[in-house]
Amino acid sequence: MLDHKVRYLQIAFNYDARLMRRILPSIAESPRILIEAGTPYIKREGMEGIRAIRRHWRGHIVADLKTVDGALGEVDMARSAGATAATVLGNSPTETLDLFIRRCAALGMLSMIDTLSMKDPLRMLMRLKRPPDVLVLHRGRDEENTYGKLIQYRHVSRVHSKFSVLISAAGGVGLKEARSAIFNGANIVVANLVRPGDPWAGISTDSNVAAMAQEFLDTIE
């Protein structure tokens, strides 16, 4: 469903549906943009929050579930709400990862494994019955302001030597990090929408988000 030759922007909504409804309609629809229902957004708004995004966006919607167990039920819920992709934590049991990937494939969804806190994603991938569609190299929100904590691009060449998966880069991604991600082999860059005063990098909710989205697309093309 995604082209390995194309570079994509994933815009993450992590606050509430009210802010989403203010900003999302201003973003021009593009096959190169994925809209994410972030984990905090889903915890706040539930599956109805994904349905609300679907009412404003016809393209890909990523449900950042970070599933750790109960894969079948969580994938089914996300798909029923309108998501076309979902995430599972790479540290989950292998059984959960296999069930998650298989269910996503059966429902026509993109399966994404989030490598938050993982030291060796390749070892995890080698245990699976089939690889996911996307491997997310993720520097966590709480790690963004820790000196020396970087998105681990060193895994890209190792993973690609064994698996033809897309690589997503997430965690503190501004324009500079987006350029670095693409240079290091990423296919997808994840930019968080960030309220002024919050200590994370991304796209300010007080900026012209539509213009910033286009600038990201131009930067990573």
C-alpha cells in the first residue's frame, strides 16, 4: 500500500479531537501524507477519536495503539474505526507480533512495529513468521531532551540486509531531523504536532500547519 520509492510524512495528533478538528481540515490531502491518531490522543478520545479523523481525512490513518497483548481485538477495533495502519510494540511477545501482523494483512492494513527502547530490532524480526510492513525507529517522547539520545539509524542497513520493510523515523522530528532521516534511509518521517510551551520538537500547533506540511514534503522528496 506504500511505495518503497516514495518518501512519506506522517503527522501525529497527540492532544484532543477539538484541536484535530481545527487543524486537520487545513491540510491538503496527499498520497504522501499519513495522519496519525497518537497514543495520547487515542487514550483520551478512544476509537471515536479515530472515527473523527476519518470524517476529515480520506487517506491513510495510523492508529498508534502500541499494542502489547490482545492483538486481534485491538487491530479489529482500529480497523472498524477507520484506521488503515496500526502499531505494536516490538518488545511484545512474539505470539502477539505474529498475530498482529497476520490480522493487519487480513484486513488490508499496514502493520507497524515500534522499536521503542529496543536494542536489537533485527533479532526481533528474525523470530517472526513474516515481517511487518513498517519498522518504526522511535526515540521516545521522554527521551527527546536526553543528551545523546538519538534515533538509531544504525539499524537501517542491518534490517535491510535481511528484510524489505519500510523504515519510519519518529521522535523529535523537525525539518533538520527529517532531512537526516531520509539521508539515513528512512521512508517515513513522523512529525508531532506540538503546542507552544511543550518541550518537544515537531510542528507547532500555532503555525501554518498546512504550509509546514508542504515544507516537510519538499524537504524529504
